[in-house]
Amino acid sequence: MTHMRLGAFISANVESILAEWEAFARSVWPKGAAADPEELRDSAAEILQAVAADMGRAQTGHERSEKSMGRGAGGADSDRLDDASEIHGAGRVGSGLTIREMVAEYRALRASVLRLWRASRPAPDDRDLEDVTRFNEAIDQSLARAVGSFTGRLDASRQMFLAILGHDIRGPLAAITLSATLAAGRGPADPELPELMGQVTASAGAISALVADLTDFAATTMGARLPLVPAAADLGAICRDVAREARAARPGADVRVAVRGWSTGTWDAHRVRQVAANLVGNALQHGAAGGAVTVTVDGTAPGEVAVRVHNAGDPIPRDVLPTIFDPLVRGRTAVHARRTPGSIGLGLYIAREAAQAHGGRIAVASTAAAGTTFTVTLPRHAGAAGRV
Amino acid sequence: MNHQILIVEDDPLLRRGMCALLRPHGHALVAAGTVAEARAHLAAGPPSHAIVDLNLPDGTGADVVREIRGRGLPARVMILTGSPDADLVAAARALGVDAVVAKPPDWNAVVRWAAGPADGGGGNGAPT
């Protein structure tokens, strides 16, 4: 058997390496990751091909030392590896992976290549060490690039998030100071004083709601689940309340609630109300103008209760769907984009966290024909720890 | 001194409040919630002053300022924004905007600015 250098081995065995990588990746894959390794194959295949091409090219010692420190050494093959790695890193943000998961993916790729190569070799060769070194350097270069583009994309999202936060707090603050300035110019018996004070209270309430969302966001992104206070509750009654409030807040809004089966169970009433309100608000904001929002509470199953919130209208773009519940990712949360007034774009994220804290789940289906339906499924009786 | 003031703000609460703030000073006020409404007001008559929000449902405050300048109007313009940044201030200055003010502004300073001279001048009482 002729001796095959590692670069050529990778090119010739991309499919079997990817299969091995996928199996290994599954074993280290974090629970609850948004994307599945299988969906990530194409991008990993491109990295592998670029690594193999890069290894096939002569390099100086200086280039190699630069490479392992994450500075590409130039040349078309090296550029190809850099480009593929940057696309890979940015794509992983879009797939909803965390940086830890992306690094785990690289570990799996490196381990798979080396294991398969070793397994294929009939006899050792004195160029093996150099091949492995070159391979590790190429993987390190790719990882450094991917991490750079991953964090760059995330930083941009955070900047956007902060800009939105600032914008959404400045608005009600301006309303508060304006009402106060107007009130200061009125006498104590002025008939408009109560209305001005009411505006102060309403605007302060809008800021309080933002702060509450931020607090939930901060708590959950540090790995905790939302704390629950489960008690006997009626999802049908809660959804009817939410619909009534939505209609009051938006004159003309058509929000209907239908209840099937038993809608009672054990949940944190505040949190499930928040889930329903966020989904209804989202449906009113993004659904067809003037179209109905239908809330169906389905309690026909003994062990769980589902709440479906449906609206007609343009479907959610396919590239947005994988990360629609993730904060800090969505391109559509731009300051200028149409957003739910007084919402910083955390509504769906908090809905998911609240559903998961109950031991439940949330899903979305969206097509042009059927419209958009968010479905929250909760165990009928949630435990205090959020598990059943 | 009373002026003709165009207010462009999409938040109805702020829009009404700004009218309530400026009306007692004897100014003539027109209010718009969108770029399109602002254009319609500008077509109907030139304001001496304009207070313009930046984020509007159908465009930006810069569109309104360009419309004002495109019509050759010397109106003094203040931009009120919830999203202040340095690039924006530079772009606004290039369009001949008097002041770019972050929300919440000092509303009494807004009143003084609106009472200031209608053209040229050093921006008497203009908040910066």
C-alpha cells in the first residue's frame, strides 16, 4: 500500500471523516443546542477541503509559526481557509450555536481526522510528525479565524441590542420629562394635571417592563432557569385576559380565544401570562394588518396543555427561523426595523425560557399558505424546580 | 416672538405634549407623525422652525430635513433622537441642522430655541 500523506488522505476521505466527526460531535454536543451536527456538515466539509488544500502547499517556518497563532500566511489556499473559516464562524452564530459549541465542533473535527488517519496506516513514516504538525497548524488557523468572526458578529449584535435599549428607554424618558415640564407650568388645580401625571406613570411603566425583560435576560443567559412559583391556574382564563388587554391596548385588534378540553393545571400564572402576552403581541405586530389573531388552548391531552397562537400574513423568512427565539442574533431587531413598541426584542426569547422553566417547549411553523403559528406545550403540572 | 413650527414625531404622546409645550408661547404649530405627513405640511407652507424625530415609520428625520432644504427653505431645524451618535450629528450638521439633541431633552431649552430667531443667527438659546 502506497503511503498517503495526511493532506491527500483528508481530500480522499471527506465523507468518512464527516461521518466520524458527526458521531463524535454528537457525543460532545451540548444539550439544548439549537442546531444539529447533521445540519452543519456542509460547512465542516468546506473547512476540511480548505485545510487539505492548505497542507498541500509549501510553507516557510515563519509562515507556519504565524499560522498557528491565527495569522494566515497568505497565498490562495491560505486565503481560502481563512474565508471558509470566517463564513463558518459567522454561520454558527446564525445557527444559534454558542462559542463553546463551535470549539467542541473543532475538537471533534481534529480528533476524527487523526483517528481515521491512524487507523488507515499500515506502517509509520518519518513525515508523519510534519504532517500532523501542519494539520494542527491549519486547524488552529481556521479555529482562530472562526472564533474571530463569531465574536465579531456577536459584538455587532450586542452593539445593536444596546442601541435599541437606549432608544427604547429614551422615548419614555422624554415623555416623562415633557409631562413633568408641562405640569410644572400648571397651577395645582389645573384640570389637565391628572392626565399629565397618568402619562408619567404610563411611561415609567414602559421603562419598568423593559427593565423586567432585561433582568430575565441577564438571569437566563448566565445559565439559570427562570424561577417559578407554580400554583393552580387556568390557561384558558389567562389567555382570555391577555386577549382582552391586547384589544384594549390596540383598538381594532381582533384577538380570539378558543378553549378545548381542560385548561386547568399547575403553572406559574405570571410567567404563562407573559408567554401568552408576548406571543399575542408578536402576532399582532407581524401578522397581516387588520387580520385576526387566534389563540387556541388545547387541553384535550391528559398530561399536557398546548397554546397555539396563529396569525395570517407574510411568513417568517427561512433564515430567521433557526434563531427566532435567540436574543442578540436577529438581524431584524434593528432600531429602524418595525418592532413591537416598547419591546426590546426579547419577547420570544423570554417566552421560550418561561416554557422551558415549566418543563415545556415552544415551536414555530410559518408558511405563506398557513400563516404563522407559535405553539407552547406545557406539562399539565409543572414542578417548583421547573421539572416534572 | 411667534413662529411657524413643524413638529415631526411618531410617538403620539410626545407629539401632543410638544404641541402643548409650545402653543402657549403663541407659535403656529403643525404636527406630523410620518415623513409623508411632514412632506404634505411642507408643500402647504414653509415653517420657520422644525423639530424632527429621527426614527420615523416611513423613513428618517434626515429625509424630512432634505425635503426642507430641497425646497430651498431656510427653516431652522432641531433633530430630537433616541439614537444619538457621532456620525448622525455630522450628517445632520452637513444638512444645516441647528442642533441634534438626545432624548430626553431639556424641554425648557427647546422652548427657548423655538422662540429664537427664525433665520441665520448663532442659535440663541439653542441646546447642543
